[in-house]
Amino acid sequence: MIAFVTRRLLLGLLTTWLISVLSFAIIQLPPGDFVDAYIAQLASSGSAVSAEEARSLRELYGLGQPFYVQYGKWIARVVVGDFGESMEWRRPVIEVIGDRIWLTLALSFAALIVTWTLALPIGIYSAVRQYSFADYIFTFFGFIGIAVPNFLLALVIMYFAFTMLGASVGGLFSAEMTLAPWGWEKAWDLIKHLPLPAVILALAGTAQLVRIMRANLLDELRKPYVVTARAKGLSEMRTVLKYPVRAALNPFASNLAYQFPQLISGGIIISIVLGLPTVGPLLVKSLVAKDMFLAGTIVLLLGVLTVIGTFISDLVLMWVEPRLRHQLD
Amino acid sequence: MATDADRYAVASQAQLIWWRFKRHRMAMISMVVLAVFYILALGADFLATSDPQATDSRTSYIAPQPIHLFDADGSFRPWVAGIKGVRDVKTFKLVYTVDSNRRVYIEFFGHGYKYSFLGLETDRHLMTLKDAQRGEGIYLFGTDLLGRDLWSRLAVATRVSLTIGLVGVTISLFLGVLLGGLSAVYGGVIDTIIQRAIEVIRSLPAIPLWLGLSAALPNDWSVTQVYFAITIIISLLTWTDLARVVRGKFLALREEDFILAAELAGASQLRIVFHHLLPSFTSHIIAAVSLALPAMIISETSLSFLGLGLRPPAISWGILLQDAQNVQTLALAPWLLLSAVPVVLVILAFNFLGDGLRDAADPYG
């Protein structure tokens, strides 16, 4: 069990490192160094940067030196929480991002919870009542979930809400709460607005997991030990839940761990369609404006969040899945 | 007289797979749907009714116009309604609307904009208008803000989006077979490294990374350069599933008796891999590929939708959907959502086809 946790932790650290390198590469990718870009940006807005200042900026970021030196200087400052300055907003990156990162996290976790609570019971039901009316309904929705990219789904739902109900379903807060300081009321407002985007975001993953769960459980249910259990007079509920479901859980659970990266990814797109105040719209805007420190930081933070989310999913998985706990002992 | 059992016994593997595949009705239907889409993609320019790039402020946001098959006297003579300019009494602006009294007749195999088909320069199109005034066209699916015909744009976009999936999958497949194969054949440290790399890549959030990388593509790159760069960027993170399939099959087959027999007969490692192993799981790879294609198409559509994938003047499904991003626009011109229909149909079809192929891939099972 300790071996499993350490292995996951090491993989997580490796992933974090890779993400930090990639994020830095993204900051570096646009042609020309970013001090030039910064100076050009400032010049276009009317203020000038002295040669002295430019030189000290170059010094600070280690420009002109090899990639790993620049990366080292950058990461050393990131570790202590200095993510640099956003060129477009002229404010520290971390201030621009603000609580958007927490809202991103809230959205992804809400979607994860929706996935977990829907996929398992629906998967079990569809397998136990195979070819029933409800099974067909679930299969139908499952195919919609798989075939319709979630941004399209968001778009269609927005359209129908707008034309039929005359309401805008976007946003995470009601208009009067957007600028209000954090408190119980605002949190409650968030909770009221969260379900719709969370369900839209969760649909694809849920559909996938339902199919996996259904297929696995169907395989298990045909095994002789289930017949034996029935013959011995176990109640149907107990027969299904006690053994076949637990046996079918393994592929289901190992797939669950990969849901979090997909939710973070998907969240970016649906945030843009639904106008949610997460980091998604900010990331796209900063990339279009070539505001690279902001963009790189967002990619880095999203990556780290993904690693943490995946690690937590792994721990949960280990808790529900005894075989994993013991196989590595 | 050969009975069914006899036929079954002497059938080749390809035949067995085909028989098994035919039983999966949804997969058969999907195959037909996909064939239609690829034919549409091939003949996109021929089927387009007007130049997909030509803008005209007169034809901005025209609703879809039906083609009437029969003329007033009941004879077969397809026509569409023309457009007329009406002076707005308040603003004195000339507003163009559909004029249902004016009939513009359709000509088959007429002349339209120039394009090249398989290297041939031509301007023949399936349907064009005879004696059309400026701004009149066959607007089957309506027009967008800039007055471009959505049907023609959709036809060309289908070609771009469908081929980007194929090119991308080819790159993923190459990486997947190479790394998955290496992993299985050599085992040990190489296997561990590749497997850990796959786990790490699978736990990366794909969209932010794709966005970051594609935003760095130089602005002055041509449409073709961006097209290939985007495919490569997408493939770099999507080869892992294929590698897992390849590795799993390799490992399972390596234990089979016929491989041992080949080894004992003195076949080289390379010969075993390419002559014995690969052919026996090609069908599985094809199934995995048809399941990987929709993910590829969705990725490109999403990136272009966000404005960081292909860029205009390129036309792809994502770029068309970008016009439909805004709810106010959609309320004004709901037909812009039609661009979503081929996306959904193709992804569904690939999923069903993949399911069918996967079931049929192992005809002895």
C-alpha cells in the first residue's frame, strides 16, 4: 500500500516537472524574447522603457543564456509564488488569475462528483436490466454524451434556453452577486449555478464510464458463482452488489483516475461557451494576445491541479479497490 | 453442395471478419454514412453551389432556401427564389430579402468558380444558377454574416476536418506501433520507461497544452503549414491509447504456439514481428484506429472553435462553429448550428464502426 502511494506520488512529481518544462516552453515559444515583446507592448500604450530597465529585465530572466538556465531562474521564482507580470493587464499574473483558479477547481470537482454518482448506479442498472426500456434510454443518452463534444452541447442548451425560456443560462453567479465579496450568500449562489455546467461537462465521461461498467458487469453476471449465489438463496440485491459489482469495479475505477485531466480540459471550452469566470476564457485571451507569462502560468496551474486531482482519485480508488492495495505489498 | 459449416471451415480470416462485421447492423449503417461523407469530401468543390470564400454584403444571413423541383406548369424544372433589394422607408438603406415571385432556374453541370479536382482545373459544378443576378445563389443551408453560402462552406470544411483526422491518426499510429511494439518486444527498462511516459502523458490536461503550443505557431504560416502543425500537435498526446493496444496484443500473442514454432524454425526477431505478429492483430489496430479518429476530429474542431486551431481562410467544422459561438447570433441565424450536424453524425458513425470492427476483429472468439 505504501509502495502504491509512493509510486503514484513519484509519478505525480514527474508529471508536475514535465508540465513546468512545457509551460516554460510555451512562454518561450513566440519568436523574439519576451522583453522585446514587453517593451513593444509598453511603447504601444505610450510609456517607454529605458535601456537600463530593459537590461535589468534581461538579467532577471537570464535571457540569452541556455534554456535550462532560464528555466532554472523562472522555476526558482515560481516556487516562491512569483509568476511574473501580465503584459496585457500590467499587474502581477497571480492577481489577474485571482479566484478564477478556485472556480475552475470547483467546476471540475463538481463535474467529477456528478460523474461518480451517475456512472456507477446507471452502469449497474443497465447491466442488471439489460435491454430494458431504461437501458435503451441510458444507452441513447450515452451515445449523445460520446458523440456530441461538450462545447456543442453547451451551445445547443444555451440556444434553447435563450429562444424558449428567454433566459441566459451562462455564468456561475447571478448578476448582483458577481462583484459581491465572498460570503455564505455568494457561495450559495455559486452552488445554485454550478449543476448545469457540471452536468454538461460530466456527460462525456459519464457516458464512457457507464459503458465500461455495463460491459464489465455483464461479463461478471454470466459467471457460475453468481448462479451459485442465487441458488443459495441470496437476495437479488446482495447477489449483485456484494460480488459481481466489486469484481467489475476494477477497470471502471482505473479509468476514473483519467477523468480529471479530461474534465480540466473540457472545462476550458465550455467555460468559454457558457461565459463562466474560470481560467478558460482568460487562457484563450492571453494566448491570442501573446501575454505569455499569464498563459504559461495558467497552463502550469491547471497541470498541477490535474496532478493533485488525479492523485486524490488514485487514493479514493485504492480505498475502494482492495486488489490494488494488496497487489504491490 | 457446401454447407454453411463447410464454408465457415475454409473461409479466410478476412472473410470471417467480414461475416462477423455484417451482423453488426449499426456498424454497417455507419460504414455507409462515412462512405457518403468521404465522397462528399472528395467532391466538395463539385458539390459546392457557390464559392465558399466569396463574401457579399447583400446576402448576409439569408435563411435556408428550398429547391423547388417543379415549375408552375408542373414540368420538372428546379428553381430557387431570387432576392430583391427593398428600400427601407425609415433609414433609406437598401435591404435585400428573398423574393418568392422571382424564379431563378437551376442548371446542372454548369460553370461556377474555378477549382482543381485531382489535378484537373475545372469550373463545372453539380448545380449552378442560370441567369442569376448578383447575390443570387442556391442557399440550401442559408448564409453567414459575410454572405457566404453555408452548404458550400460545409462541403469544403468536411474535407478539411475528415482528412485532418486521417493524417493525425496516421502519425499517432506510427508512434503507437513503434513505441508500443518496442515496449513489448524488448521489455525490461525500455518497457518501464515507455509505460511511465504513457501514464504521464495520459494525465496531462490536453487542451491547455494544445492551446499553448498552437498559439505559438507563427502568424505568417500558410494554411497548409498550420494544418500539418496542428495535426502533429494533436497526435503528440493521442498516440498513447494505440500504443497500449499494440503492446497488449503483442504480449498476448507472444505466448502463442505459432510464435514458438517460428522461433524454433529459426526465424529472426524482425521476421517474427512483421511476418507473424503484426498480421495477426492488424484487425485490432484497425478497430483501435477507427475509435481514435473521432477523438482526433473533436480535438481539431475544439481548437479551431476556440480560434487557436486552423485559421481563416481555412475552412473546417470548428471554424464554421466559431460563427455560432454567440447566442444572440444563433437566435438571429439558427441555421448556423447546422454545422454541428456533420460533426455529431461522423463521430457517432466512427464510434459504431469501431465497435463493430472491435467485435469482428477476433472472428475465432
